Amino acid sequence: MPLERDALIEGQRDAPIKGPRDALITGIGLVSCLGAGEAAHWAALDAPGGFRPVVDVARFAPWMVHPIAPLELDKQIPRRGDQRQMEPWQRIGVYAAGLALEAAGVKGNAELLGRMDLIVAAGGGERDYAADAAILSALPAAADPGTLLNERLMNDLRPTLFLAQLSNLLAGNISLVHGVVGSSRTLMGEEACGADAVRVACARIAAGQGDVMLVGGSYNAERPDVLLHYEMGGLNRKAPFAGIWERQGSGGGLVLGSVGCFLVIESRAHAAARGAAPIARIAGVATDRCRRQPGQATENAARQLAGFAQELDRGAVAVLSCASGAPAPTVEEHTWLRELGLPVRAVATALGHSLEPAFPAGLALAAMVVAKGRLFAPLEPGEAPMTGPLHQALVTGWGHWRGEALALVTQA
């Protein structure tokens, strides 16, 4: 939807600094290997002795993952029956959504939740490993493999599933558990759909098509099937662990991370009317894609950055990059970022790469640093410190295969 995207950028750029249709982040729900909530993440990122990555190098060796921290599920998913019927990716997402609603001060507010819109970025869900194994074991000896496959698929899978869980089950469970029952959209498309989910939310707020949105996604990286999937593409990083920029000297690669991130985004007028304290403002979001010929992603990023030129304060801005670690796009993005000459932090060095929720998680960290007015220390040797004040953050989201996104987050 390029026209909608361009209208958002132009509208945000030409509008007053504090307009009633500004998109404000008023609640953050973030869970990852670093813990649950803003305080846990800031404590880990800004630790006095320096940042220490949380990586599991043994369970899926030779591959690595950033595992989800232990979650007290009862706090956000009180009914055990609900917990049992969800796979890990849904529990992670529903938990993060509850944290965001709680942080925004709207959890349990039936009137507000009844008109809150929900935009979820989701993949294909988790597979039924037992059904997969049974089918694959039976097929070689079957006289008619096609008939056997059809019979097993009809008999072995629950009615709500195909070989993987339906993507919109996450939105459904958030509605059931937390009572978010306004309009609901589920977007698919790996990293790009996470950026588009935020872009659509901001565009709808700017256009007066909604006042309060719950936006985000979740990802469970601790799955043999997804590790196999990326290994078949030659994209996985094997031990030893290294940060996003540091690992490019030895072939790059993805280290996937289990992440759930949801944001409550609402208009300035709506937040003011209910007395909500904003965390930060999303000044604009731009998304695009290309065929990834050399230089094309850089051209997209430069064009997106030009759209924020009037509001950008180069003396008080840092970059939170959601680079995946995939060799070619990460090297190209790193080259572009060096030319910008701004302080940079690679989000995936800390959280791992989480595909659909990667961009919302980058926005969450951006809102945190903007609200605090300073950037946390470097996460790896190639990152420069930032000693001055921070008023803005750019969030990049170059997908491992397709999709380029850029957002500008400012003080509210």
C-alpha cells in the first residue's frame, strides 16, 4: 500500500510536533532471553559490567538459539486450560500482549478493550511433530502414498490445524484471554509483516480510523523444524557465538531468538483524554522491498531516511538495527550505517533474530532509550559509545531475504 505509506510519512512530517493524531507508544510488552518487561531488558542491556549475551549453545548443537526466559504464565494467562491449548509461540505472544496492556494501564478495561484494534504479525505456527513423524515413517511402505497421506492428514490433525497452526490463532487467543475485541488483522511475511503491522496501525491513527491499537507478534526459535529450515538455506550461525557485526568477518549467519513483543499505540488525543503517560512517539514508519540486487536495499533505506529529514536531529539520534545476521543484507546495511556516522546497536546481538516480532521489538527498545534520554552501552566491540543525550532513535528492519523498513521514534 505505497500511497498509504507515503501519506503517513508526509502527514507526520508536515504536521505539528504535537498533533492530536500523533501515534504514541503508551504500553510495551517485551519478553525474550533477557527476561520479561521493560525493567528486565534495561537492566540486562545497561548492566554495569557490560552486556552478556544469553545463548543456548548445547540443546540444538551445532546451532545456537537465544531461549525465552522463564515466564510466570499465570500472571498473564490465568486459566491453565488456556495455557495447555496453546503452543509456545502463542503463550509467548499472549503473555507479551498482557504485559503491554498492563503497562498502558488498560488491562481489564472492558470499555476500552472493546474498541481496541488488534494487528498481529505471525508466521505459520508450530508443527505437530508426532503427526509429522508418523506420516513420514508410514509413507515409504505405503502401497498408495497419496491415499495414505490424505487419510492421515484427515485423521491425525485437530480441526483447527493443518500441518502447522493457523497464523490467526494468536490474535484469537489474545482476544479470548485479554478481551481485545475490536477489529483484528493478522499479517504474514516474516520480518516485513512486523514492520507493516506497525505502519498500518500508525496510518489508521493518522487517518482517524482508530484511536488505540495493540500491535506486535511472537516467535518461538526453539524448534528443530525452523532450525532445519534455515540450515537448508545456509543461513544458520554455528558456534562460537559472536555479535551481529562481529560475526560478518566469519561468514555471518542467523542466531534465532524466542521473542514476544506487543505495543499499545494510540493517538495523542486519546492518550490525553484518559490521562495516559506516553513513552515515545512514532514519528513515521516506511516500508518497501526490492529484489536485493547490490545497492537496491541501500537505495530504499536512503529514500526512507530522506522522508524523515525535516524532523531528524542528527546530534541526538542513534540507530537500533534489526539486522538479522544473514550475510549479504547485513554487510550492505552495515556499510550504509557506517556512512551515516551515527551510534548503532544491533538488536539481534541481544535478543536473537525473531523474524515477525523483530521490528516491533526494535521499536520497543527505541521507545525505552528515547524515554530515558540515553543509549545503553555497546553490545559488541564494533559499536561506538554514545555519551551525549538521546532524543530520537531510528529503527531499521532489513529482512533476511526481502523487505526494508525504517521508523523514527522521538520523545513524546
